[in-house]
Amino acid sequence: MAAITIRQLPEEAKQRLRMRAAAHGRSMEAEARGILLAALESTGKADLNWVEQLVAVGYEVGGVDLPVPEDEPATAADLRS
């Protein structure tokens, strides 16, 4: 397995990680590893915006054919009071 070093982690984040690890009964390293793995598994398309995600889903299901109604001329506004 590979090892990484996280530099410049704010002290508050380190303290929160320490508290979270203690609450789960494991080391800070194990907690950080769990958080990282869960984040990577749950957000396969995290860098896409919602429109790109919607388009991707459309491609996955084979696309969607929507009816395009014909344009109708606008009615004139009645500006008489």
C-alpha cells in the first residue's frame, strides 16, 4: 500500500479528526483512511456540474426524445385601460 503525507492541515481539522476517530474507536490514521475511501466511492462524478451529470445519465439510458411543439404566433397585447 502507498503512504501519503498531508501537509498544512489546519489544527482545527486535526482536532476534529482526533475527536471523530475517538468516537469511532480507531486511530486518526484509520479514520482518515475511512473518510477518504468513503468519499472516493460515493462521488464518482463529483467534478461534474449538475447539467453535465444529467446529460451523462441521458447518454447512459440511450437518450430521451422530447416532442418539440411548433411555434405559434404571439397574440397582440391589449394596452387599452
